[in-house]
Amino acid sequence: MLEQDQSAPMQQTLTVPSIHFTEVFSTINGAVYQSDNENCWYIDFAGKLARFDYRNLLKLKKAVYQIDIEERLLTATKSADLEIIFICACDHCYVLSLIQIIKLKEILQGTFTMLELNHIIFDRLHRLVG
């Protein structure tokens, strides 16, 4: 009869390739990272790290910006204060409260502001050199 050593628990080792992130924008509620190696973006929000290509990141921004938070807050109906954000051709779905939508909108606004600022700086530097 074979005995197992009860003092040594079974362990499994999983090797994950290293992914290098560059933080684009972050708040205390979440962050957006860019991965040049994978040509994609990662959003760390609502308890998950979701991977997006740039096209789907723009779709997420559009979906979040289309939610009229003020109208939802002022409506007297007894509808749920939840919104399901689903992006076609994307594996991720968010079920968010209105407060979480405001926080996600802040993260996306900051991200696209940083990207625009980066583009302006890049453009100005190349004008000086060229």
C-alpha cells in the first residue's frame, strides 16, 4: 500500500510568459496598461484584468460614454441601477453599478487624454527635429 506524505501538500507549477505592461493611466479604482509586445491594452477594473485590442477599447469607450448617467439617476422608475456592457467581438462583459460606470468613465477619459497628450508631444518633437 502506497502512503502519501500528509505534511507536503501537492503543488502544481504553472509557468506564464512574462508580459511587460506600461501604465497609461490609473486611479485608485483601476488602471489601463499598454503591452507593446502583444499590441494590446489591459484594463484592470471591477476585479478583473481584461485584454482589449485598440478597436475594442474604442468600442468600450463608446459604450460607456453612451450611458446617460444623469438621466438614469433622475428617473423615478424602480429599474435596477445596473448596466450590462457587452462589446461585440470581445470576450469581456461588465455588469456595473452607476457608481462603477462613473469610475470606469474616469479611467477611460484619463487614458484617452494621456494618449492624445503623447501624440501631441511626439508630433511636436518630430517637428523640432525635422
